[in-house]
Amino acid sequence: MPVDETLSRFSDWSYNTATLIYVLAMVFFAVEQAFGRAGRLRAERTAARKHELVGASAGGAVDATARTPAPISTPAGSAEPPLSPSARRSTSRAARFGRMGVSLTVLGALLHLAALVLRGLATSRVPWGNMYEYVMAVCLIAVVTWLVVLRKYPSVRHLSAFVLLPVVILLFVGGTMLYATAAPVQPALQSYWLIVHVAAAIVSSGMFLVPGVASVLYLMRDSHESNSSRFAKLAGHLPGRDLLDRLSYRTTVLAFPIYTFGVVCGAIWAEAAWGRFWGWDPKETVAFVAWVVYAAYLHARATAGWRGRPAAWINVTGFALIVFNLFFINLVTTGLHSYAGVG
């Protein structure tokens, strides 16, 4: 079918506008990150005090130093120090910037979705038939996943700049180096499995971006709390390690079954297209290695109770393999999946 150039042009405009709005949202979130620390520290102190009171009531006299200390200590027996009027005003202004950042992110996501839908309407097919469209879809899923996380954990809103940063970078790379004009897909991709298999890969990859970023932030926070000054200025603004660890784990739990489904669908498609379920093609191999890494992460968390730095490193490794499979395998190596490159 002929390509609708008008819809394709509208899609490109929506894509570029969404990218600019994400950049503006990052600025707003950065303001909250920089100037909203006073309120977050007060919230962390209050949470730490509640934790100590619950532990004391459950187990009697317990050594408070055995638990996770509050980020800022207060003199023994003193009441919670109130924020000064200037600190309250600064925190309130920072919170307003954060809320505006969320609004801009929602607006950007709507334009992002419009760009994807218009691309599909312009080509009369699913809009993930090349690298440009694939990256666009993955980034949209990542943004939507983060918005859902914000509904569950509003206290991590100031981390949004860290999540949007890789999204903006990927969108910039996609819109410049990977851009492809709207056109029908190649014959090898004209299958209903393109809808199922690639959609599962897109959703899982976009969701994996969130725990990947959270694990990186965990390692930075852990380095700071281990008396390392490398990330002292930045890590001091991050939430506690427990929250980052919990965020990484729960998001990975949701993304992993979708990724598994995508791998299985890919094997079925390979059997229909090439006469074998598995052939150790480079893309298949890296996808399987990434699956093993994430499976090891979830298994260790569920059975051995792995938490902390080792689990974060495994999660970061898994996401690094996803990115490696997306760019290096598609654009550098030669294999049966080479037609899924830029064109």
C-alpha cells in the first residue's frame, strides 16, 4: 500500500516535539532534585523514626544501631526539628516544579504515542518494522512504566530526570542516526509474528530500562553510604537503598515474564521462517544470555534473599545486554536478523 506522506510528516513532528518536551521536563525535575532536598530529608527522618518505634514495640529493647540509620541523625531524646520558613518555601517551590515536570512528561508521552500511531497509519502496518520505530516504541514503554511507578511511589518523583535522560538520548539517536523514512516492511518481516514477538520485546525492553536506572542509582547510593566520596554530592539527594532495591526488583518481576514470552515467540517464528527453533544466531544468543541473567537475578532474590550491591550489579548487567543486543547486534554483526537494522 502507498505511504501517506502527510501522516508520516505529522509523526515526525510529534516525535521531535515529544523529545523537546521530555528535555524540558528533565529541567523541571532537576530543579526539584536540587532544591527539594530539605523536605525529602525530613520524610526520611520521619520514616526512620517510625521504623525504630515499630521495631522497639515488636521486639522490646533493641539496639537501634543494628537497623538502617536515618540519613541525618538528631540528638538523642530530641523532638523532630521543624523546617525553617525558608526551607519550607524552597521545598514547596521545588515540589511545584516536580509536579509540572510530571505534567510535561504526560504531555510528552501523549505526543510520543501520537507519533507512533501516526507512523503506523501512514504505513498501514504495526509501527515497529525498523530500528527507528523500535527505539521509539521502547522509549514510550519506558516513559509509561515510569509514570505508573510514580503513581505507586510518589516519593521517587525527583528521580525522573535520571529515567528521562536515557530516554532522551535514545530518542535523539533514533531521530538522527537511525531515522528511516516511512515505508512497508521487508518481506521477511511480513508475518503476524511481527506483531506478537516484537511487541513483547518492546514492552519488556522498555520496562527493563526503569530497574536498570534504579540499580545504577542504588550502586551510587551504596558507594556514598560506604564512605566513598565519588558520588557524594549526587548520592546525597537519592532515596534510601531499600526503596531503590525494591523498585528494581518489582519492576523486573513484571517485565521478565513478558520478555520470556517474547523469546518463546521468537523461537516459534524462527521455526516457521527458517525451519529451526534455535540456531545460535548472534541476536538469539545475546537474548538468551540476557534471559539467563535476569532469571538468575530473580532466582537469587527469591531463594537466597540476595539484596544490595550484588543484585544491583546483576540487574545492570542484564540491561546492558538488552542495549548491546539492540544496537551492536543489529548494526554491527551479521546474522539472520540483519534485516532488522536501520532500514
